[in-house]
Amino acid sequence: MEVLTTIADVRRRLEPHRRSGRTIGLVPTMGFLHVGHMELVRRAREANDMVVATIFVNPLQFGPNEDFARYPRDMDRDQAMLRDAGVDILFAPPVEEMYPAPLDTAVDLQHLGSMLEGERRPGHFRGVATVVTKLFNIAQPTRAYFGEKDYQQLAVIRRMVRDLSVPVDVVGVPTVRESDGVACSSRNVYLSPEERAAAPVLSRALAEAEERIAKGQRDFIRLRAHLEAFLVREPLADPDLVEIRDAATLNEARAESEAVVVLLAVRFGRTRLLDQRVIPLPRSS
Ligand code: AMP
């Protein structure tokens, strides 16, 4: 595995592969890798000739009161994991390489980027869409891999690719979980032992939603209220976002939706955990 820190080096190194028609799979991350990230890498490895992973904690997507400075980092461990997984190139640029000057250009999704998480984290998806666009332009991948855990992020990237005719196949990868159902996340290390023990309440709430929908529940306003009450029964959990949306558009879920997605963001102390589940609505014939 080659570790590169400049845009010019990535371009130089990938050019001959692109010219000879090899496929390139891109896995963008912020590092502090876990088995969820490695599943993205595995999927990229099995479908592409070249795998490029990136580690970049992107300041543009963090709000002023968020955890940019304290975001966990462990470059040596990350490099060993990516090397073992057969990654060809790791691009790990310093901030000055990606943003040598303040940007005057941004990729902004007016509707999809400002709802839900975007409403709670203003500018977050502008930062995500802008950095992902830069990474696409730097690596020019055939395919790019993103986790369903960050469901709205995946929707934003799919929509940006469609709207701007970006020549990349976006591949969504199902959420990888710990044995107790907690979605793997770099931010899980922030949790105290008590908070970590309480965290399975998210996946339990998702299972509860699935069960109620399977039993025919289609009043999503009531279901949402039920899930909120379910979550607050866990004393350490402070729900910030509990929504049931159309899985394709992220607009309000309707009984006619083909599938809904339950989106959760729950605070445990200073840590905010996300989880989601897509639930198909079977057609009643
Ligand atoms: P991050 O480093 O948190 O920005 O995540 C990098 C990529 O890994 C994003 O596409 C995430 O959605 C994805 N990812 C993070 N956690 C998981 C997980 N538990 N399962 C699958 N994908 C994940």
C-alpha cells in the first residue's frame, strides 16, 4: 500500500491504471477505522482492480461547537488495517493540501441538505458534498462506497451525483453492528461504560418500529411518538432526531411509500449516535 499526501501524487499514481482501463474503488473515511469501514473496503476490494481509501477529518463538515479538534485519530493502526485489507493507495492529506485557501465554491443541496440532520447541523452536508466532490475529482473512481448508517449522507451523495452528472457509481453498504446491535462508529469511544451499556436502545427502537409496521401500523405520527417515548425510557438517552421518512426521497413517510426509513440521532452525554433502518411497506393487494 502506498501512502500519499498530495493530490498531484494521487493523480500521477492512478493515471496509468485509468489509461489501461482498470476500475478504481474509492472508500472515503475520517479514519479511526472499525469493522464498518473495513466492510466498505472489502466490498471495494472484491469489485475493483484498484482500491483507494482516504482518511481526512474534514473541517468543513464540523460545526463550531462540534468535535473536530477532539475527533479520534490513530494513523498507524488505520494504516495497518488498510494494508492488511489489500488497499492499494491510502490518500491522507493534511488540511492545507485540501484547502490551501478558503473555498469560494461549495456543493450545496438546497432541500436534501437542509432537512433532518442538515437542520440540526447547518452547513454539515455542504461540507460533506464539497469534500466528496473534491475526492471524486482527485481519484476519479469507477465506484465509491458509503455506509447506510449515515443514511442522509448517502442520499445526499447519490442526489449530488445524479444532479451534477458525476461519472461515479455510488454503492451503499449496510450498517455493520457490534454483537449487542450497536452500530459501529468511531464516536463510540467517547461513551462511558454506562452510556455504552445504554446504547443498544437505538437498535431496539428500530426493531420496535419494524415490528409495529409489520403488524400494519401506518400512522407514522403515532409511531414516531411511540419511538420517542421508547427511547426516553432509557435514562441516559436524549433523543435529538426521531423521524420516519420515505426511504427514497426522505420526505414525510406515507402509507403509499414503497419503503420507509427510521432515522435516529440520540445523545448520550456529549456523544451523538446515529442509527437507521429501512423498512419496506408490503403492498396490500
Ligand atoms: P466516517 O469515517 O465516520 O466518515 O465513515 C466513513 C464511511 O464509513 C461512511 O460512508 C460511513 O457511512 C461508513 N460507516 C461508518 N460506520 C459504519 C458502519 N457501522 N457500517 C457500515 N458503514 C459505516
